[in-house]
Amino acid sequence: MIRVAHLTVKYGAIAALTDVSFEVRPGSITAVLGANGAGKTTLLRTISSLMTPSQGEIFLGDTALVGQKTEDIARLGVAHVPEGRGVVAEFTVEENLRLGALSSPENSAHAVAAQFERFPVLAQRRKQYAATLSGGERQMLALARALVARPTVLLLDEPSLGLSPMVTADIMTTISTLSREEKLTVVLVEQNAKSALRIADHAVVLHVGTVVADAPAGDVANNDDLKRFYLGLVK
Amino acid sequence: MLRPNFHRLPTTSRWIVILGVTATALGFTFTFNAGLNAQIASGAAISIVVLGLTWLTGWSGQISLGNSGFMACGGYFVGVWANHHAATPLVISLLFATAAGALGGLILAVPATRLRGPYLAGATLAFATVTSSLVYVFGNWTGGPTSQLFLNSLTTPSWFARMFSGIQASLNSSAQYGADLAICVAAIAFLFMSNLFHSRLGRAMTLVRDNDVSAELMGINLRRTRTIAFVIAAALGGLGGGLQTLLNGSVTPGSFPLTISITLLTLMVLGGIGTLTGAVLGGLIFAVSSNVINWLCSTAGISSTSNLGTNMQGIVFSVLLMTTMLIAPQGISGNIVRGYRHLMQRFTSKIDNSPA
């Protein structure tokens, strides 16, 4: 379980997150929604310790994450797929996947083979350079690479960014299947609220750095005010 | 940017290529005169340093203008040590030079891994300046600013002479032995680095260079990885410097000037940044550069002792660097690979289009 308690994060004098608190249940998908500048990416970056909060705590089970190094948090089983995917363009698909095993004691060959089994499209392109993959394939690769280290928590930052609705639907289905089959705890940051709510169990809606809703995904999906004022889903 | 991918070849293929190139180079030393062999030896020593630089800059994304400092660490350690322990075996001397360079790299890495871009370049340049100043500070050992530390000159071991006595009676020529030795040491360095480029560490370096945030998120310790990159590059710098000292039979404060750092950078760019082939080509260019420059000077009627003549190497390398950046930013090795791919594409498309 991830517990975020009274988190405040600032860029200089400007607060990106103010007193944010919520919980993510193990094995669930929690969608973090909101408009541009709501603080979604900042939240994920703070959980991974890429940013230091000025106040508040984050717990993974009983382990406090604030103050830990990013690489140590990764070793605790938190995999973060950043916005833009972060795949190495000049590496092949297979080499990119092997990057995922760098900090893991796991046998990288087995872990990579398991991902090829899970993502057949990547297996077909194993010797292809990442630079030549489509946006959807790159996102699959980033997802697969994060899974190589067998994480327990997956932080996904805008996985649908720049993808067509069809590919987005595929990616969301994959995330949902992963969470169900692997009992993965997923924190899904998305601008595409409709797609995210379709697969999420729970939703946290941020607005200018504060939590305006923390409720089951179904409730958020049925709340016209939230959809109209914060998610832009109802005209 | 997709770079030439020699390091992607399977281990056996990489070893066969490196050993094949080594055997060919060794074969050539039997036909070269003493002068050319001395140049080849010097080129091989420089290629080891360029290899370190290409690892540091091309692979881990850290620029260094301090490689003359690493060379000085290795070169002076060998020189000072040989003055007190003349009977030290060659291999031990070279290992000491490597360790001295690595230690220099470790010292520099402490501040350098916190810096990026021009600040890093400045810090490494400062290291090279400080290293050359240390020669004066530790004058009791190094002999100070004007002295020259002499080593026992390289003599061909009897077993080596016996082994090749049937091929060439005059193998005892120290120039050829020096060239053979330098080529073999370079081959070992290239074999080691070809494996390192291919290893987990090599992949981690690339990720740190391309996307350090992703690297951290993958659980990679950025400072440790960058420090390792510095230490390895510096160790190779020390090895190259030590080898150069052994080949020259002496070391002076002018042996590793600051300008050699710029020359190394130029050689790396000319050969191709981040590639093993580029480092070999860099060494080769260095080996033949003095001949070309002498020819240029004599053709243009410039005295080699004149102001222009003595600065000709810097001028030629600067022009080459700018030309390469303009017309072939991937260096010679990158262009060879691009040309080869282009030819293969044309060839395969011709086959595809030919009537059945």
C-alpha cells in the first residue's frame, strides 16, 4: 500500500502540491487526474524521490520514502515509467529490456524472456532499434522494461501521451490485465480521464495542487460536476 | 543517432576482429623501418588514451579536457618508480601506471561527477593544469621543471628474439619491439573495453548519458556510475602515459602538455565518438600525423623550426576537427559504416528489383 500524507511540494516559492493526502490499496489501479499544471507529474516524481517535498510523508507499506534515494526506491519495487517513456533510441528492443534488469538481482535473460512472452509485438521486434518503433510500441517497451525488475508498484506518467485512441485503449487494457494478473499496484497519471477511469478502481482528482476528489473511479465517472469543472468531460 | 555498432557483435566475433587487426599490425612492424615503428608505437599508446576518452565522453556523456593529467599520472609514476626500482618487470610497471591513472581519475571524479557541461570541462582542465604543476612541487622525485627522468631503454627479451629469429634476424631493434609491445598492450585494452561496452555497465552508462532521470528510476546510482566511468578512462590514460614513457625511455615536464588533451579530443572526434573503431583510427591518425605535417611543411617551404612550423600540428588538427564536424559529425568510422549501409541497401534493392 502507498500512503501519501499531507504532502506539500514547492518549486521555489510556488507550491505545486499543497497538503495532498490519499491512499493506494495494494493490487489496485488508482488514477490521478487533473488538468495541465494540476501537479500530477510532480506527485509521481515526489513518490520516486526525484523531488523533495517541503512537508509531508509518503509510505510504501511501513517504509518511509521521503529522504530515500531514487535508486533505492526503485530497488524497493517501485517502477516509474516517466512521461516521454525514456527508452534508449539507439538500443534494440532487447537491449532496452535488459536495462530494466540493471539494478535487479534477477536473471536478466529470464526476466526479458518473460516480457517477450507477455508482449508478443516486442518479441517480433526484438532486434529492431527503439528509434524505429511506433509511439504505441515504445510505450509497450517502456512498460515491459519497468516490469523486468518485477516491481510491486507501477507509477505510470501519461502512458497515452501522443497515442491514437485505438492504441491508447490497447495500452489501458494491458495495464488493467497486468494489475489483475500480477497483483500490481498501479498509480496512473493521465490527462485522458475517460480512458483512465475505465480501468481504474479508484481516482484522485487534483486541481492546482490540491485534492478535490478522492473516491472510487465509478463515483468520479458518474459525477457530472467533477467531470465538467476538473476533467473537461462534460460540456 | 544510430552509431556504428561493432560492440554489438557477439563476443567471439569481436575478439576475432580485434585479434585479426592486432596480428595484421604486428605483421606490418616486420616491414617498417625504425622511424615508422616508433610512430606506430606512439599511435598505439595514444589510441589507448583515446579509447578511455571515447568511453568517458561518447559512452557516459562526460567531457574531459584533463586526459593529459591522467597520462602524466601514469607516465611520471613509471618514471619515478623506474628510477628507484630499475629491475621492475614491464607488466608490473604498466599495471602501476594504470593504477596511478585510476587514482588520479578517482580524485578528479569526486568533484567532477557533480558537474555538467562547461563546468565539468573546466574542472578537468584544472586537473590537467594541477597535475603538471605537481611535477614542480614534487621536484625531489620528479627532478623539477628542467630535468629529464631517464629509464632503462626497452630491450627485446631473449625469448621474444628467439621466437622470431627465423623470421627476421634483426628483431633486436628496440623500435620494432616497442611497436609490437605497444600494439599488444593496446590490443589487451581494446579487448577489455569491447567487453565493457557490451556489459551491464556499458548499457548503464548509455542510459545515464541519454536520460539520467530514467537511469535513476531504473535503480542506477548516477554518481557511482559516473565515477566508474572516470576511473576507467583515467586508468586507460595512465596506461597510455606509462607506455609512452617506457617507449620514450624518459619523461619530462613537457611530455604531457595541456595541448595533448585537445589533440586527444580531436582524435576522438575524427575517429568517431563512442566507438572502438574510432579510437583505433584516432591512434592511426596520430601515428601518421607527423609524417604528413613534415611533408606539408617541406612542400610549402616552411621550416620545421619556425614559429609556423612548430605550431603546424595544432593548425592541421584544428582544420581537420572543424572539417569533420561540418561534413562528417560521426567521424571517419561513422562515415565508413554509413557508406557500407548505403552500399548494402543499394545492393539489396537491386537484387529485389531484378527480374526473376
